[in-house]
Amino acid sequence: MSDLNALAQFCTVRQLEVLEAVIKTGSQGKAAKELKLDKRSVERAMAKIKQKAAMQGFSPEHDLTHAAAPGQRLQGASTLYRRGEAEPVLQWVKTSRDEAAAQDALIEFANSLAESVKGMAPIAKPPKHADDDLMCVYPMGDPHFGMYAWWQDAGADFDLAIAEKLTKGAVDRLVASAPSAATALLLNLGDMFHTDNQTNQTSSGNQLDVDGRFPKVQQVGLMAKIYCIDRMLEKHQKVIVRINPGNHDKNTSKTLALMLSCYYHNEPRVEIDLSPAACWYYRFGKVLIGSTHGDTIKGKDAVGVMAADRAEDWGKSLHRYWYLGHVHHHDSKEYPGAIVEYFRTLAARDAWHQGQGYRAGRDMRLIVLHREHGEIERHRVDVGMLE
């Protein structure tokens, strides 16, 4: 068991719990029973631990016993043996900078959280009456959970608590005004989180104003999304959730979707889309919806992209819509074949955007689509109604 004990340094919190159970019980099968998990989950956890350890240069079964330094990844190893002897004489270990360490740690963090809540969602009772010909779309423009703004240099206060309050309040009002459509689409248009890691910088290195530690921001954002889905389940028979990756949260957007899919594992009325693609599509009768954050594809090009990506759905639809975020202001333009619309955010401006002259309004909208006739109505909640 000494080799197993040495693996502890390579574990996440959840993985360490699994490893300790294996050491204590003496087998993966017994550990699974003690932890009330299926054996396959324990086997996967142990395989991930050993894989991570090996990538760091620790794998006694392969004569690797010297772990690489933090931030380094095993690149290769050469071992010298004397003829006829099993014990190695010398070993050369090559390491390189682990560029993927931050992303791996983020994915492991999400997996450890998701494993502990898998299948825990309460099963909400579906509404007695719902119209199969209607779908309610709730576009959520750039929530920016974790952003900090001070009214004296940004025009309005904004922090994690305000983001949570505004999101819940807006969804409460919109769900109350929504018709009893059988299907709801919660469409996060990107930048759910203001930052993608604890460096509090953009991918280009610009410093961000952040409220709260990164794990806290993720937890509050996750619980806010669960609240939104649960409220929609009270009104609609089915809720589809799409979390678009944004330029602020390319990785955390994916982990948020993963955690939601695990939480609603036992709720058949919730469908969490896990595609990492930048562009997402959904056809509802004669309606075709396309959505992306808006930082990589411009509005004027979106229509052609939709026709190329979804040629069959394009031919079967009469009403085509693109829903985008990123720019934080409302804009809608009809092109030949489709309408491209950008949505506002409930988030306040940060100091940088205030200084650059951005002055767009703040709101959230609900769009009601008919499977034959396209958009038939919409509702709007202004940030002033929520403060």
C-alpha cells in the first residue's frame, strides 16, 4: 500500500477521498460500497490519479519514482539496467513546462464538484397544461458573475451579490409573464463569469476588476443557474440549457455546463447541451435558432455560417434567428434569410468600459416562438424594475 499512499499528493479533494477508501478497504470494489458509488466510478478515479502521477514522473510500476517539480510535466524517461538485474542503475528524466496544467486543474475541479452532486436535483412536478406549439426563449446576455464595479468610477455598483439578485429577479418576472409553453430555452449568450481563473486577467493579459475569490464566484454562478432552471420547470414541461463559451470564460463555461448536467442527471425534463462548439443550433418546427457569443463571428457573416452549418435545417425552416451577446447593447438587423440580434446585459459597466464611453441600457428579455409562425411576442424586464 506504500505506493498508493504516495499517490495522495496528486489527488484532488474528491480523488483523495476515493484513494483513502481504497487503501482502507483493500480493494476498489469494497471502496465503492463504502462510498456508495458504482465500482466503475472508483476505477475511473483511480485511473485518473495514476495517470496524473505518471505525467508528473511518478509510476513505481514503471520504475518512475521521482515526481516532476510543480508546473512541470514528464516529457520522457530513460532507464539503465545491468544485464540480468531487475533493479535500475540510472535514470534520466526529461520534463517540460506544463502549459495545460491550469486547464487540467479546472476540469478536475469541475469533475470533483459534479461527482458529489450527481443526480441530486429535486424532481419538480410538470405543469398540468402546456402548449406544444410554443417555445419560450430566455436569452441571458453576458451576466459577468464576479465582476466588480464602484459607482464613483463606473456609474453604478456591481458585485457578486448584485449579479445574483438581478439574475434571480429578472427570471422571476419573466417566468411569471411567460405563456405556458411546453419548451423553454435558457440561452446563456457567453461570459457567465467575468474571469476564467484566479489570475483575474483576460487571455490577452488585461487586468480585471473582480469581486470575490474564484471558487466562490463559480459556486454562486452555479447556484444562480440552478435557481433559473428550477423556476422554469415550474412553468414549462421541458427546459433546454445552452451555455455559450465567451471570451471571458472559455473554460469555465464548459465546466458550468458539466456541473449542471450532473446535477440534473436524474431530471428527464432538463436537457443540458455539452457541445464545446462556438456555434450552437436548434430547430423548433419551422423555426431555426443559431447562437454564439459574438466575439468570433460578426453579425453580417452569421447568416451564411448558419446556411453552411445547417443546410438541411435551413431548408426545412421559414423563420431563422441568430441570438448573440458580447457587445452589451441591443441591435437587431434583418438580412436575407435570417434576423441577427444582439442582447443587452444586466451587468453594470466596469471602470474601463465607463471610461470608453459605453452607455447601453441593461435588461433581460423573453421571446415567445411559435413552431409555425416564428416570434409572436416578447417581454422585457429593465434593471430599474429589479433594484
